[in-house]
Amino acid sequence: MERFGGGGVGGYEVVAEQLSRQQERHYRLLSELQTLVKALPRQARGDRGAGTVGAGPAVPWGATRSRWEGPGPDPQPMPVAGLKQELFHRHKEAQQCCRPHNLPLLRAAQQREMQAVEQRIREEQRMMDEKIVLELDQKVIDQQSTLEKAGVSGFYITTNPQAGELTLQMNLLELIRKLQQKESESKKAFS
């Protein structure tokens, strides 16, 4: 006993009590997690079933939470309505100034211009959608990587939506979120 800082046992008791509380918390969270997994539909659980949720290392909520959140709102939404409104007013002014015999030609030109603008808008929206999808895919990969490095069971980098792996990971994330919420509620109750 001398080797470990004197003959007193009090320090060991405090450490043992802390370890016991942490172990109790760990088993309580594991039990709650298994209950939540059992509540999932069978296909949402993947091949693992309800009883195979491992007691992996705890992931600090704040460490990965920012990676779980999706991209924020686009800071500059495309002003489609304003562009069309401006074009409509410009066309109307041109028609009012136009001589009657040139009106069919002007309207045809304006219709082509409107179609070109609508085509440009569709193309820009398609490119924006592709950009958003790529950003979301990268967020998912970052999230998977972070959770895999943290040692959370069931997380690894995958982009195969057909195998159900992503669905399983999303369900695991939802379970982790619910456990974190219960943990926060229980801390508030004791505060």
C-alpha cells in the first residue's frame, strides 16, 4: 500500500465509487439503447437484430454533433421570381411602345427570350441541386469517419444506399440522439 501514496484506503474508495457510478451509467445507457433498438422495425435494424448492440466507447456528444447537422440554408437564394417579374415588365413596356405591325415579331422574340431565361433557371437549379447533393454526401462521409474513429459500432465509410447500411447508420444516429436527450433530461432532473 505504501507504493500508492500512503496507507489510507479513502482515495481508493473514491475512485472505486466513481468507477461504479460510471459503470452504472454505461449499463443504463446500454439498456436504454437496446430497448430503443428493439422498438425499431426489423428491416431498420439490418442483419444485426436487437440484441447485438455493442457496448462500444462512449462518444462525447459535442465532439461529433456539428458533423451530424446538415448544411445551413443557402445564403443567396436564386431570385427567380424577381428575374421573371423584371423580364415581364420590360416586355410589357416594349409592347406598349411597339408599332402594331411589329407586335407579332416582338412577342415571338420575347417568348424566345422567356424560354431561354427559364432554361437558364432550370440549368442553374440543377447545378445547385447537384452541388447540395455533393455537399450532403461529403457531410455523411465526414460523419461516418468521425464516428468510426470514435469507435462507435456500426459506423464506417460507405456510400452504398442499396445495402441498407446508410439506413442502419441513420437509425443508430437517431438512437444516439435519443439517448443524449434522455441523459440531458436526467441531468436536469438532478440539478
